[in-house]
Amino acid sequence: MAGRVAGKKAFITGGAQGLGAAMARKLASEGAKVTVADINIEGAKAVAAEINAAHGKGTAFAFPLDVTKEDQWIYALEEADEAMGGISVLVNNAGISRGGDIESLSLEDWKLVMSVNVDSVFLGTKHALKYMRGHQPGSIVNISSIAGLIAAHNSPSYNASKAAVWLLSKGIALHCAKQKLDIRSNSIHPTFIDTPILDPLRQRFGKEEAEAKLGRQVPLGHIGEPDDIANAVLYLASDESKFMTGAELKLDGGISAM
Ligand SMILES: NC(=O)c1ccc[n+]([C@@H]2O[C@H](COP(=O)([O-])OP(=O)(O)OC[C@H]3O[C@@H](n4cnc5c(N)ncnc54)[C@H](O)[C@@H]3O)[C@@H](O)[C@H]2O)c1
């Protein structure tokens, strides 16, 4: 199949819904094979089935994965490598948020967010490189957040975890370059995007008011769509970005320009 990522084999975490599902659909529509890995295996299977219905059987696969568990990473990567005939793209997308300022956030929630958002990138990259070495050029795309670059008063664990992903991505880029691997590593920094991650806010203020409230913080005046991020992943997964590594792409409607 022709396309901007024809022949690529992408492993996407947190692909059962939201941004990860949009990324899987986008990469498959541009010729890649995709693995949708998620703690929500039913959701992951549904996304893979939908992609296979659109692009043919054997385009998408679904495997269960809790990104905080090393043994599950080892198993899922092995399965995906066999199913897709290799791995050339790793998208570390799974992530969570927990509210609470520095005085009210529990240690339990702090550790949970750090584990899902940061341990995931460490474990995924550590174990995926073994497979990616055999399928160069490769690309690692880490979904950080604009909250990894700009702090808020009420999201210490989310801020800290996404900042860690930002610098970890650069360290991985330098490691790969030093190893003379043609494997790039970059981070993406979205602002508010229309996915279920915003549901707690929608429940609190009502959908319209919640989205309007968030939109008022964005110079472009509204929140983003999942495809705004999926298109950036497509660019980073493709060889069009072959000279880009250790960089960050801010998709924030202008927030960081202020
Ligand atoms: N939507 C936004 O506004 C926004 C903005 C900036 C950054 N992000 C980041 O984008 C990424 C995707 O967010 P989203 O909006 O699609 O969120 P979402 O909540 O809609 O989807 C997250 C997915 O990750 C999965 N997941 C959660 N914990 C997991 C675990 N331990 N192991 C495996 N999978 C797990 C969930 O099952 C779900 O399918 C996250 O890293 C998030 O922090 C989102």
C-alpha cells in the first residue's frame, strides 16, 4: 500500500480511545501496520477491528498492555514484532492525569501518574529498541504535553511527569545517535484536545462551558481535535522528519507563544 508511512510498523500505547486511536487510524490510512496496545483490551480490539475493516485484515493488531509493568511490555512487544513483521515506530502515548495541588495531591496519585506517564516511556523505549534496531530508519514519538513546558498551580504530578518525558525524549535521541542508530526520538506537546481525558472537566462544568473555558486559554480560541495531534505523529513517524531528533513539537494553539 502506498502512503507517507508505507511499510512502517507502529506500536502505539493507549490506542483504545482518544489520541492513540486517532494516531492508529491515521498511520494505517497512510500505509503503516499498527499495533494498538492498551490496558483496555476490549477498546483496543474494537479500534483494531475498525482499522482492519477499512484497510484490510492484518493491518492492525491489539494486545493488552499496562505500560507500568515491565513483563507486560516484554510480552506485548514480542507479540507485536511477530504479528507486524517488525517494529519501526514506537508511540508512547498512554497517559493519565490526577488533579490536586501540591498540598492536596496524595502520594499514591503522584506515584500513579509518574508511573503511567514516565515509567512507560522508559520501559517501552528500553525494550522496543531491541526490535527497532532491525527495522531502521525508526522513530520514537513521546506524547508529552504543553503542561510539560508550562506549569499550573494544580497539577504537580502531571507537570512533573510530562517535563520528564520531554527531557527523556532528548536523552533517548542522543543515545540512539551515539549508537549510530537511525532511530529518532522526539516529543509532542499538545494543549487541550477533544478526547475523553477532558471528561472530568465536562462533568464538572457541562460540555459546552468546559470546552469554552478551556478554549479561552488558547490564543486560537478553541481546543484542538485528535487529528491535529495524529498529523504530527504521522510526520514524525515518516521519513519526512529524517533530520529531526531530540526536538519538541508544540501543538498548543499558540499558548507557549505568550
Ligand atoms: N487530550 C488532551 O487534552 C491532552 C493534552 C496534552 C497531552 N495529552 C496526552 O496525550 C495522551 C493521550 O491522551 P488522551 O487525551 O487520548 O487520553 P484518554 O484518556 O482519552 O486515553 C488514554 C488511553 O490510555 C490508556 N491507558 C491509561 N492507563 C494505561 C496504562 N497503565 N497502560 C496502558 N494504557 C493505559 C487508556 O485506557 C486510554 O485508552 C496522554 O499521554 C495525555 O497525557 C492529552
